[in-house]
Amino acid sequence: IYTDGRKTELRQKDAFCTGFAWSGDAEDDTTKYRANTLFESSFNDAFYKNSLVGGVQGAPMCGCIEQMPTVTKSECVKPTSISTVSASGRRSLQVTTAIEFRPCDETNNDLSAHASKVAGADVSHKIVGEGQCPAAVDELLKPMALKRGTAWWYAEKENWTPIVGTNDLQYPDIGGSQFKKEYEASSTKIIRRVCRSCSRSHRNIYYRRLEGKEALPEGMDLLNMLKESWTNTNNEMGVDFELYSSYDDAVKRVNAWEFCNYSSSKGFPFECGPKSQSTQQWTLYSSGSGTYAKDMAFYMNKTTQ
């Protein structure tokens, strides 16, 4: 489950998964209260308490594990019942059962281990472990004669570090902290957007900050500005940065673009153009609606000697 992609302040919660398993013993709490556990994990805890809404594209919000996408890890929840017996009149007793929901394991709360323990189920094909998603996706696509898109089709590995990519140029978002490290390590600090679905003028764009403005101001989230919100705070063309149509121009700082405007709801480069306003070429990583920039990737220029 992931948060509403439009709420950029909650973006770190994207891709949160939780699940449960039950045993074959009809008297076991995990079996008796599995419907309650489903309600707790999908609605009460995820939606009501934590505002986690929406499902991974192409998958249901909740379902049996075979219907769900491949993930690196899933949290786990289990029910625990507490029964209370009290007298009700002279000849009857009243049994009240309360259900508490707890992590399956207080130290290593992992659905894979719990499913194996209580149900004897091997779910390693769906919960694959840290760093194993690319191999798992390749294995899934192999019988269909399909392959993942790659950010390397239009950029040289020795010169560029992928930041994020979509569709044919797919690459997982490296995140704000890694972006900052890559930016600080780059000697040129040139950022490149490749967009194979854009107009010819916008298929390659190079962003470079002006001399003396290379260091990003405190609190400036340049990665989010590129992806979602191309604003002019510390980001005014001709004052803080320039845009170029070729790498050589960016290195030499010549032939900079002449027009730029800004938007808090659209990403790089909004309607900036080499000579004049250009529409529907902006990045909108969370949805991609209203733009031709469907197959695109951002890259950081590596350190040059």
C-alpha cells in the first residue's frame, strides 16, 4: 500500500506492505480471527490510522499473496485473544473475548518467517529480500519473453549515474540522501534528462547551476523539483541555473536556453524551451498525466578527471 502520490511530504511511505498468515488448526487464534485481522491490517491500521491508501498499479489493495506484486519485505500482524468470564445471573456465565493485534515477531517482524512457521508456506517468490527485486522481476518476465526497460539505453555508464527513470528507461528512485551524495561527488554537477517520448527539442536537456551557485541551499529539494514541483525558489534561470541542449554546451556554458517558467504542480522543466514556451514536456513522476514525458530518466554527470 502506498500514500497518495500527490502528498510529497509523505513520499517516504511509498511502498508499505503488511500481511498475515493463519494455521491449519481451526482453534488457533490466527485461523479463528483471520477476518478480523484482514480488517485490522487493511482498513483500521493502514487506512484509518495511517492514511495509507491506494494500491500498487495493476494489483489490488489487498488480496491473497499470489495476487500481490513482488516486494522486498512485508510487515506482519497476528491476532491474540483475551477472554474474560463473568457471572450473568444465578445460572449463566458470560464469556467476553477481546482481540489484540501485535507484530508477529517483536525483533524481526517479517511475514516470510511467520508464514513458514504457522502455515508451512514458502513465500520467497513474492517476498524476495533486500536488493533482490530486479532478479525477481526478470524471472517473472522471462516466460512472457519480456525484459525490463533500462536507464542505460541512452546514457553511458562510465559518464552518468541514473537518478530515477520510468517505463522504457525504468530506474528506481535513488532517494534524496543518495541524490545529495551523487550531486556533491560530481565535478560538473550537470544533471541530464533523457526523454524518448518528448518533442525533439526536449529529448535531451542539461541542467547546470551557475558558477558560485553550485552548492545547493539548505533545505532545497532539487530531486523533488525535478520530479514534481519545478519552482523558482533558489532556482531562477539566469540567476541560479541554465539549461542546455547538449552536454558540450553545458560544459562550456554556451547557447543556454532563453525561456523558462515555473509550476508548483509540474516537474522539470515545466514550459521552459530553447527559444520560447514549450508545453506538455514536463516531468510528473507521480502520475505522468498531461505530458508527453512518459519514457524518461534523470542522470547525474559523474566526476571527470
